[in-house]
Amino acid sequence: MVKVVICGAAGGIGQPLSLLLKQSEHISHLALFDVVNAPGVAADLSHINTRSTVTGHGKESMDEALQNAHTVVIPAGVPRKPGMTRDDLFKINAGIVRDLSEGIARNCPGAFVLVISNPVNSTVPIVCEVLKQHNVFDPRRVFGISTLDVVRSSRFVYELDNSIDPKSTRVTVIGGHSGVTIVPVLSHIPRQNFTKDQLDLLTHRIQYGGDEVVKAKDGAGSATLSMAYAGARFTSAILEATVAGRTGLIESTYINLHADAEGTAAFRAKTHLDYFAQDVEFGREGVSKILPLPELSAYEQTLLDAAVPELKINITKGTTFITEASKI
């Protein structure tokens, strides 16, 4: 029995994500939790002719929803609106993610936790710090879903060069999941020969693709459908590895580097970062191996150098939100 919980299932990302995951052969129970409308979304999805049972859980039923979960996906929180920074988002979403993490620690401490709620650079450290406080933290099981950066990279590269297949071309994206912390490693795309102007254009569009959608939706939300697609792709990869036992699955994801302490020791010593998005190979326990940093072009190294100090600020903001609160 594989129970997958979506926290924030009635929201703009949660609903299409739930629809996509209802189609998974690896899920036997899809539990939808949200403060409003979760039972209605569950009733609707429950009519789809796949094997998984769907249940809806409202505001007072978080513990019931999370009980014995195998995987918890968290798209909960408020979406970004025009003029809103990811910092503005933090003030609201940090508390939501903290409370859900407390629920995970109580009800499914061994679950794989997949974080979509922004700002991911800070919310993933929040999850980790809460789990540490409950002595149930396993760095191999907590992931920030930065897959949308990978999805956007593949698509935007294809728009510039139609000879590149957007479906099969997986671009490694390292760093973090916002603005300058997003570092797409475009130099490793086979047969690519982008000019400096094209690299500037591509990189900026990948880093700020979310702004493009926020502006186009004109106050009606942020990237929800593409994020749901990316979230379902990542969740499916985790289930393939942890449930079906498939090996060799690799995705870029934002993780605590102690998930592969030996493999990341030199990088951590050099950068003083405990969290970073990098290519990760999955296994039965989540992170099997964090792959070495790819060889970077001079252009990409400059991007990484700009990303590191920003990442440090984001990570500290997340960790101190929990550690400082516990001192009060």
C-alpha cells in the first residue's frame, strides 16, 4: 500500500497535481489535504477509473491525512502576485510549511517529503529543522522540487534550436530555485553552440520564467499548470525508485547535502553551503547519490559565484525561522 498525501490539494498547483498523480500506477491511496475544498476535489477525482482510492481531508483532519504516508507533496501556501517577491511569500508560507512539517514528524516520520511551496531555498531548510527537532530527520528523504527550472530549460532551449528534442533533453540546473540562484548548465547540451547573447537571453528567461507567468496572469496567480506537471514528474521519479525499485533515475533537485555527506564534503567545505540543487540519483531510500558538479563553462562559473551568497541568505532565513523560534 502506497499512500501519497498532497498538502494544499485544492489550490492552483494542488488540483492539477492531484489529477496527474491519480493516474500513477504506484499510488494505492491519494490523500488530499487542504484548509478548504479538499473533500470536493477528492470526490471529483475519485470517479477517475484508476486503482487508487482518493480521500479528502479538511482543516481539522491534517493528522488523519498524513497518517502512515509514504510520500508527502507540499504545494500549500499562497501564490505569488505581481510585485510580490519570494521574500514576501516567505512571511506567509514559512508558517504553513512549519505546521505541515510538525504534522509529518508526528504521523509519518519516515515519509519522503517533496516541497513545492516557495521560496523553496528557504522552505526546505524549514522542513529539515522541524524534523531535526523531532529526531526524525533523514536528509535522503527531503527534496525541494526545482524540476520546473529543468522543464523550462528544455522548452526554452528548443524554442531557440528546434533540433534539440525538448522531451528527451534534460538540462542540469544547479544552485537553487529562485532568480540568480538558478544556474542552468547549458554547456552540456549536445551539439549546442549558443552565442553570448543567446546564453544571456536563455539564462535570464530560465531564472525569471515565473515572473513571465505572473505578469501574463495579471494578478490571477503564478505558474500552476507547468509547476503541477514538473511536480508530478518529480514525484513519479521518486515513486519509481522507492516503490518499483528502478535504478539510474536522475533529476536535479534542491537537497540537504548531508544526504551524501562523503560525496559533497569538498563542495561543502569550499562553499559553506548545506543546501544546493544538483543532479541526484534516486534509490530505495530516496537519495542514493549526489552526482559531482558538472564541469562548468566560465559563463556558468560566474553565475554560480553570484548564486552562492544569495543561497546562504535564503538558507539562513529558513533555518533561523525554526531555530530562533525555539529559543523564545
